[in-house]
Amino acid sequence: MRAGFLGALLLLAGGYSYVAFADLSYLSSAGRLGPGFFPRIIGVSLTALCAYSLYADRARMPTPLSAFRRTLAAVVALSAAFVLALELIGGLLSMIAFMAATLALLNRGRHVQNALLAVALPVGFYLLFKVWLNAAMPRGILPLPF
């Protein structure tokens, strides 16, 4: 399961890196750091770390991936639902719902820890991108007042 997840994450990280390098400029027209600076660092780092994690995981894990197909299919379905929910209920609420559902599936029995993580991480990302970096987040049909 872990190797399949890391492989999918590696593909997504590679796609993210491609978009960061192909569509976003590294420098602005004034010669300052442009909108592609931060995404390029994140994309390359994420791709390298996922590739290393996948290599290290495959080296020590003899079990085949087929034993975890149901869990993998559920995570893929939850990810697709997350992408659809972004435009319907907005970024923050869809992140909270996705994290809660995914943690309930993958981290069974730890309800308090799952609830704390499902709220704290999306709120932290929201504050990072919306408040500190002043980046746009999907608003959804009924936008949040903050």
C-alpha cells in the first residue's frame, strides 16, 4: 500500500514540478523572484523525497502491492471526491473533509488524533496560503466569511 501511494505521489509531484517549470516564470519582468521560485523548490524537493522514499520502501518491503488494492482504490476515490469538492464547498472545507475521511480509513481507532489532524493541517495550510502568501484558494458555492 505504501509503495503504491508513494508511486502515485511521485507521479503527482512530477506533474507539479513540470507545471512549475513550464508555466511559471522564475524571475519577474523587473528581475525579482517570480511566481515560479517557490513552486520549483517545492516540486523538485517533493519529487526527490518521494523517489527516495519509494526506493527505500521497495527495498525493505517484500509484500506485493495487490494485497492492498481495496485501500488504494478507496484513497483514489477519496482523492477524486476531494478534487470535485474543491469547487463545491471550497478549499478549506474540502481539505478538512478529505483529511477526516482519509485518516478514518488509514489510521483506524485513533479518533482524537484523526480529528485534530483533520482540522489543524488544513487550517494551517489555509493560513499559510491565504493569509501569509496571499494566494487564492477555491471559494466554493457558499464562500466562507473569512
